[in-house]
Amino acid sequence: MKKRNNQDRMTGGHKPRPSEDAPQMANPMDFVTPTQFVQIPSKGRYPEGHPLCGEDSIEIKYMTAKDEDVLTNRSLLKKGLAIDRLIQNLIKDPNVNARSLYIGDRNAIIINARASAYGADYKTKVQCPACGEVSKFKFDLAEHEEYNGDEHPEAVKNNENGTFSITLPASSILACIRPLTGQDEIEMLSEGKAKDITNDLITKQMKRFVVDFNGYSDKKTVNHVIDNMTAADAKVLRAAFRAISPDITMEQKFVCKNCEHEEVMTVPFGTDFFWPDR
């Protein structure tokens, strides 16, 4: 007796074929990391020839798990290069060197990258200036203001090449200055670690942002003038530097839960900035 083939009976005598209308599964290898455009405080006021000259924004990638590895790399953290490496990885255009960006533009990239990865709420520990009580406080990273570095006094002349000039009142010396870049920041950090010197940070910074004095740009002349500059001239020079430096301003009202002290505070960027409690 011939054995009945129940499978043939159930399927009409043929094997089922996948429907032609079934959606095709996307190949994970085709996934492209999404990007976003970040407004940069400098508004593209870079010297001619810089990739961002004339640009008011920069395209960056969203943070990935690989980027999180960069932030925990012990070697990079020890050298103070983790954030610098992260910024370079995030920039979409390979022609843009992260270290050539003004510090304010780098800050804008960091803040937006953190907000898109973990949200705009930033919870961190804050010490009350009045009573010393340490408590948790939540800052909103979306609440920030851009300073474009263009509200400088008339005494400061824009040279239209990324530098500015000002005549110092006491000495009548013409100083040429510029905003600091990521490269300056990294080199100052490296010098501080190598020499373990923390009591001359003000003059170190001045020696970085001064291009020349009366046209003399050699380090020996620049360093000599700064080391022997009157306090009055130094004050004017530092004020001019702050005025020409684009940056992100992040200040929010803080109210102490212990003593109810109120104060507008600058958002602190602690070790938990990229590792929020979730």
C-alpha cells in the first residue's frame, strides 16, 4: 500500500515559495552614521584658506560606541588627548583639522555631541559658594548663548586675517593678537604636565595669543615684553583677547537646597559630562 504524503496534501503538492512582496532586509553594512550641523560661535572668521573660513556651521557625526571607547582610553586620557581625538572623529569633513579650530568652536562641537548622545539634561555635583554644601544639580545644555567675538571696543582693530591689533595704553606698544586654537590648548596642557608649573598660567596664555609686538614676532621679544609688561597693559591686553575670542556661554541660575543661596553659575564640565547617570 502506498504511503500517503501528508506534506504534499497540505501544501498542494509543492513547496511554498517566499512572497515576492516580502520586504528585503537591509544589509547592516550599509548603515551610515547620521550627522548634524552645529552652529559655530566664530561664524567662520578664520584666516583665508582655512576649510571653515566663511562657514557658520560644521557637520559632525553622532557619537558611536567606538567614540565612547576613545573617552575611556587610558593612554589618551593620561596624555589629555581623549577629547581632542573625539572631536576629530566627529568632524565629517576630513579636510578639517580639529586642532586648528578655535576653542569656542570646539566647545560647541562637544556640547552638541554630548546632548545628541545622552540628552540635554546634565546632572552633576555642584558645591554651593556660600555654605559649601555639595548637591546634585541639573543643567540644561540647550540653554546656552553664542558669543561671536565681534563685540570688541573700538580700540581693537580687526586685521581681517584672523588677527587683531590694539595699542597698549602705558607702553604705547602695538600688540597683534589672535583667538586660541585647540593646538594651543593641547600644547599648554602638555607644557604644564611636563614642568608641573601652575603659577604662571596667565603669562603662558598671553604668550600664546600674542602674535607680535610692534611687528616683532620672535619668541624672545614676545616673551620679554609680556614678562615685563605693566599690570595696566596686561589687563587691557587680556580684556581685548576675551573680546575677540568666540565661545559658548553656559550660565544658569543655581539655588542651594541647603541654605537657599542663589547665584548664576557657569556650567561645570566634570568627569561625568560624557558619562551621565542613566
